[in-house]
Amino acid sequence: MAVWVGGFTPRRPSTFKESRNLARMNVLVCMKQVPQKDSVIQLRKDQTGIEEEDLEFTINECDLSALEEALRIKERQGGEVTVLSAGPERVTKLLRNALALGAGRAFHINSPERRIQDPFILSWLMAQTIGNQKIDLILTGVQSEDLGFSSTGPMLAERLGWNHATMVTTIHHLSLEQLVVGCELDGGALEEVTLKLPAVLCFQSGINHPRYATLKGIMAAKKKEIRQWNLESPEFSGLKEWSSIGRLEVKELFQPKKKKSTVWLEGTPKEIARKLVDSLRAEAKIP
Amino acid sequence: MEKREILVWAEQREGKLIQASREAIALGRHLADLMNLSLAIALNGGSAAPSPHEMADQSGEEIWLIDPEIPGTASYEVYGEAVRQMVSRFSPQWILMGHSSRVVDFVPRLAVRMDCAFIPGCLDFRYEHEMLSWIRPAYEGRFHQQVIPSGHPPFLVSIQPGAFARLAFPQAGGGMVHPLSLRIPSSTIRRRVVESSAGSAQGTDLAQARTVVAGGRGMGSREQFEWIHQLALLLEGATGASRPAVEAGWAARGLQIGSSGQFVSPRLLLACGISGAIHHAVGVSGAGCIVAINQDPLASIFRIADYGIVGKVEEILPALIEELHQK
């Protein structure tokens, strides 16, 4: 019978030989840059994507939670935090932010190609980049706020032959021998998952309070290295054409039709309140 | 080999078919008729009510009951292997699933393992020129994207709960149940449910409430979230919250509405400072009249609103409270 996790030999954690108690961890955090929440987003005329000009970008919220967890692990147990992101030149701003927050180094897969947002391609690029790095643990968010495939983390784990847990809210225990995390299930149920390193953990947002950058951190970040890859880098020579790795083709991005015809209430707050209460009373929706 | 072009992977929880799986079965039947394809349903969790036999008898569908049942605490390795064995048996073109936390956990891995497309969280489909494509939300539901799978089948698709509630559950009558024996590997990952249904455990009557007043990130602060409680009291309804409001600590976790909280179906829903991201929208798809108050006229909550108010909650809500007090 076929064995599910096979074909790859999971790499031993790099810190395996060190003291059990010390458990220094080299943690990599995968992050995505997404449009700022509540910003007004316009569709491109050709309906292939959004208009990026004049748009403010920020760190995907649950990726920021993952970075916060990584920084806490480093502070508690020692080790190194590396951040990795893919996207166009603007992504260097995200990486500088992460470095200012306390990450030690940053990796950038620099490409303006929209196709790299396909989680099949993105997870492949990331796996190739991580390939020969000494990493024990990869942290990322459950999903991005823009496309929300919630696939890249588990796909990356599969490509590396590592374990994973998703919808993680808490790390209960982290040693070189064992990792115990708390995860969410549908309807608000919680479960505990026990797995071995190396592993990929995908975090929910709102599980911690991400720190703010200090002036000292911002200054220090300027001296830190951002290592760059592009699609011509030798690591990616296996990507001969998009269709060899990519499995999703986005045909069109469009404004969805409204499901209901909305009655818009306008005027001063007092007038609006009166109109609403009158309408709801007339329909016997409120006492 | 018993070829079935469409395979529905149906999940049961606590002895009940989950809503998204119910809709996946209805969609499977709809697509099978539309494209003239054969359909099989793989059902996990044998002790359910209605029993698989009752379900087959009423729906007229062919149900393959997974035996032995895969426990809810099994890891992604186990689920992935189960589906792989089904694929080698039925060689389906399409595999339809409800978008559940289980699916989010195991299907992306399985897709890479099989090198097959996975289109998660779909809201609709299009069938044009004999080609099936899928519609899924993007940018927190403000836009939709049309996606087609590439590469070789099977193509894996998961659907949002509520997205296909319009399709009737099949009722042709006279279906069959077959045992589906799978060799389930032992897992190296242990899972254990430590707290089930945190939401309902807190004793809120949110799910049954006839009126719900819900607040989101746009409420701005814990103090301003108090207006939600006041309005709920005045309207004799229950208080709800979107995930960001719960995360900010303004509302208890048990009040969360949406895919990781509760599903509500009140006659009247007041959505205040809620953008209407898909995780929340699926939780209110059963609501009757929806009143949305948001300062962003493009917020996706307005797509499902009967009454729309574009404005600041700190201006509208106090006025509304005063108006309700007057009568």
C-alpha cells in the first residue's frame, strides 16, 4: 500500500545535535503583502486583477501573528528568525518592516508575475528557496486576505515532506522531540495536535498582539540583508512553464452582482434612524 | 474499476451530515444531470441519523459508506490516503466537498501529492461551451474570481456552506448503499478534541434568536461596542459579533458569527461596522431582513443588505437608540 508521507526524506532539524533543553529554533516566517484593510480597491479594466497604483499595502494579518509567534520563540529559546515573501518590488517594504520588528534576515522572491499567487506555484517556489536552508519550523498565516486559498502552508509542507497543522491558535509545547499546538475546528471547537519537527504551522489571526517596531529596530533593519531571488535564479530552473507547476487559471476578476435590491437610507443620523425604525415597524420586524 | 465521473466527499459530525456536505451532494446531482455524468457519494461516519440507508432510499443516490469509519481525530495523512484510494477505484473527473476545517487541513496536501488542481471555497459555478469553471470570493468578498483547473483530473473543489442552499437535495428514491473498504494507515500525528462547540457551550441563544444585532471591526472600541448590547436589549434580540470584534476583545467568543463561530438565521439582522467578509457572510446567509451600517459604500455586506446605511456607527447608532427609546 502506498504510504502517504513518502517520496521525501524529512530533513532532521538542524539543531538536533544540540542540548535538548536549549532547543534553539531556526524559524522561517512566510508572509504576504496585501491591500490595507478597508482601502477602496478598483478593478483593472481588463478584469485580470486590481489596480495597484495608489493602493496602500500592508502585512497580511495572520502572517503578522505568525511573525509575532516566531519572535517570541526566538526570545524564549534562542535561534534565528528569517522572513520570506514573494511578489514585486513593493514587497521589500514588508520585509523591512519584519526586519524592524526583530527578524534577523529576509528572503525575497522578486517577481511581478501574478501567476506566482497560484498556491501550487508559490508553495513550489518557497520549497525551492528553503531547500538547503537550516530551518526547523515554518510559521505562516492560515490564509491571505486577498485571494484566501488557505492552501500555501499545507502545500509547502507537502512539498518539503514535513508535517503541518493549520488554523493554529496556540503553541502549547515546542521542543526538538515534540510539538503540541491548539487548533480551531468549525463552529468554534478546539483540538490539540501533537506532531514532530520539522513542521509548518499556519496561524489564525487575533491570537496574539503583534508588537510595534521601535526606532532602534527600524535603524537596525536598515543594515540587515534582504536576499533576492528572481524567476531566473538556478533554484527555479525546474519551472520551465507555468503549466508544469500551476494548477489554477484565473480567468476573470469581477464585481459580483448584488443579491438583493438594497433600500438606501439617507439624511441626517436622526432622519436615518427614524426612517429605519418606521420601515421596520411597518414590516413588523421590530416591536 | 467502477468509473464515476463525479465523486462527492460527504462529512458527518456529531451524527449529522454537515450543511456544506449536504449542499455538495445537491450540487453533485445537479452537475451530474447537467453534464450527463455519473455520481457517487462517499460518506464518512456510519452511525448517523438519517442512516445512510434512509438517505440512499430517499435521495436515490448511490452512497458508498466508508468502512471502517475514519475518526474525526485522524490526521490529514489518513484522510488523504482514503481519498487517494477512492480516486484509484472510481477515477473521478471532479471531487466535490464542503469547505470545512477538515478539508482546509488535508486537501491542499492531497492536491500536491496527486498533482491535481484544488479550487477552495467556491460560491458558484459556470458551465459554458461544455466547460465547467468555478466562482470564488476574492478581496474579502468585494470581488469574485472565475477559476478553471488545469492539468489532469481529478479536480478537487470545495464549496462554501450556504452557497448552494438553493439546490434541492435529491429525492429520486431507491438508491443503494455499498460498503467502501479502505485500508486506513496509522497516523504519526495525534489529534484530540479538547473543547467542542465553545460557542453553544456558553449558553447564548444566538442561533435561535429572531433578532440579532451584530458588531464588527468598524465599531472601533469596546465602549462603542456597548451600543450593540443596548440595541439588542431594545429590540429584544441577541448580540452577535464578527471575528475581528471578538479578536479585539470587545465581545465573547461565544458570540462570534461565521464559519469559525455560529450560523444564525434571524428574521432581522442589524450588521454594524461589519465588512461582510466571506467567513462572516456564510454565517448570516440564513437571515431574513438585513440592515447594514458601514462607512464604506463598497463593503460587501451591502450586497446582501435589504436596508443600507452608509455612515459612521458613532453617529447612526446613538440616533437609532434614541429613536427606539422614544416609542
